[in-house]
Amino acid sequence: MADNQQTQLSHPTDFNSFLGNAGAVEHLRTAIAAGRLPHSLILSGPAGAGKYTLALMLAMSVECERQPRDLWSNGLSLAGFCGVCRNCTRIATAFNLADEIDKAVAAREELRETDKKETRVLIQPHPDVLIIPPDPPQLLIKLGQVRSLIHSANYLPAEAPRKIFILTASSFMKEAANSLLKVLEEPPATVHIILLSENPGELLPTIRSRCANVRLGALPVEEIEMLLSDRRPDVPAKQRTLIARLAQGAAGRALNFDLATYTTARADALLFLRQATQEPDHTALFKMTETYRAGAEGQQKTGELLHTFSLLLEDLLLIQSGTPELVRNTDLRPELERIAHSVSFQWIEQASRSLDQVWSGMRRNLLRSLSLDAFSGQLATAR
Ligand SMILES: [Zn+2]
């Protein structure tokens, strides 16, 4: 068991283990080999597309002591990393981002109350590599974090050729974004700032215009299904087909997909749909929304519910627009077809607007069950 866990947690040994988006990866490796990696770079793409994994691989190839190269017959030279030198191994300790964030948050909890407020979550696997995740609980990148970046960027790298900063999301507090903008205007020659984003549209246009943008696209369903049959033969074929579609083109998400959690959340999302399209069963609905409580756990549960609901809405649209073969929730297709024919396009539009409102209510930390009840009310009246 311990051995097995070790294998799963071990870090990627070369770029070949990065799945999909070969063109984008080649482009970045060529730039590194030529010493032309942009000083400010946005890596964008859906959750699970591998933005963070790729960013760490890029960091390893910039900082690697051995600087291995793959030479192609057409004369192209692609940067790689050895994975075993002092720089590579230290950077590689950060591959499990969720664990590193948990550790940093736990360390902050140990501090005195007054210090806690001043301490921002930062991950530093190497003296010259700083990783900045959104700071909990608001999950925004804060001014204190960008100040740490600026402070560190003013010094020359200590042990590696460059200083690398990886911001793992693009949701910023306003002052933090403005502050980052100043560094991006004139980044020091030894600094690379890599900004990961699911939605670059939420960044200030002035930040976007100062960064090179490399997009990681979604993988085709067939490619993910092949990957799953290769890596997860234990999962029944029918479930693999479903997961491949639900992963929305993200290999990482597909490999770690928790189908049980998804179907539980989806059962609740279906209750919302049914009550809006059939005779409403208020008791069942109330019992369900009551199980969504405030706090971190409730927030995650609500997030899963809303995510599954948005996928169901997309499926309804696919059926209405005459492309039912693209439906993601393949196992529910008969019921979704029935619902799709009983609601209008306007209803779906209104439902996705209400969904956005619940999301933003959650960000403002409203009582979860309250906004879910309001949500179901809106769905029923919109019809
Ligand atoms: Zn190395």
C-alpha cells in the first residue's frame, strides 16, 4: 500500500508524461531552450487541463542544473529537466498543490491571533520559486501576497538561474491586481511570472495585455476515454464513457473523477429541475436544501451541486438545439429529453442567470441554504 501511494505521488519525470496540448508544450519548451520564455505569461485553460503541472515543469526546466535538451531532426531544440538535481527535486515537492496549501494554512492557524491576520498563504519549494494560491477563506489573491512577490523579485536569484513566481488563479483583490500590474510593466530581467487562469476574462485588460497568453485546450472525449481505459481499467466501461464526457476535456479531472460524489450532487440538482418542470414537491426540496449548511464543507457541497446543475442545463440546451448526441450526462438522456421538451429556451437562460446569482451569493458568504431556497423559487416562477 505504501509503495503504491509512493508511485501515485511521485512527480512527473519528463514532459512526455504531460497529457495533451502537445503544440503549446512544444512552443514553451522551444522558448525556454532559446532563452526566450516570456517574463509574464498567462497559462489559461479549463480546470484539470494541467496548468499547474505544466507551470511546475516549466519552472523545473528553467532552473534545472543539467539543462537537458531534446534535439529534433528539424533542428528544433526543446528544453527538458533532469528531475534529480537539487533544483528539480526541490521544485518537485510542490506538485501536490492541495497538500501544500493545507500545510501552509495549518501553519498559519498555529500563529498568534494578531500574526494570523498579517500572514498570507505562500508556498516556497525552492528559494527562487514562489507559488501563490488564492488566500483562504475568501480565495482571492491578496495584496500581502503580491507584496511578497514584489519584494522577492527585487533580489537576484540565490541558487538558480531565475526567479519564478506562479500565481495559481486569476481572482485578485483589487489592490493586489493593481500592484501586480506595476511589476508586469517592467519585470526584472531575471524574473518569470506565470499566471494560471480558468478565465482570463476576469483579469484586468491591462494585465492581460502585458502577458503572453498560452492556452491549454480541452482534450477530445475519445482521447480521455482512451486514457481512462489505459489508467483506470478498474472502472466499468460504461462509467468511463460517462466520466470522459463529464470531465469536460480535462485529463487530470477525468483521472481523479469521483463519480459517486458527482451522482449524489446531481440527484439534488435533478430535484430542482423536476420541481420546476413538474408538480413541485416542496417537502422533498426543503429536506434537500436543509442538508446544505454554512461553512467550508457546505460550500464545497453547494459548489458541486451548482456545477452539476450547470452541466444539466447545458445538456438541456444541447437537446433543444438538436444535438442530443453531445449530451454529457449520457445515463440520464431519456429524462433530460423529457425535461428539455417541457421548458423553453428562455427558462434555461433564466435558470443559468439565477445560478450565477447563487454563485456570487456564495462568494459573499450568505447562508447557503437560504440562497438555495431562493434559487428554487426563482426556477419555479420563471416558467
Ligand atoms: Zn534538474
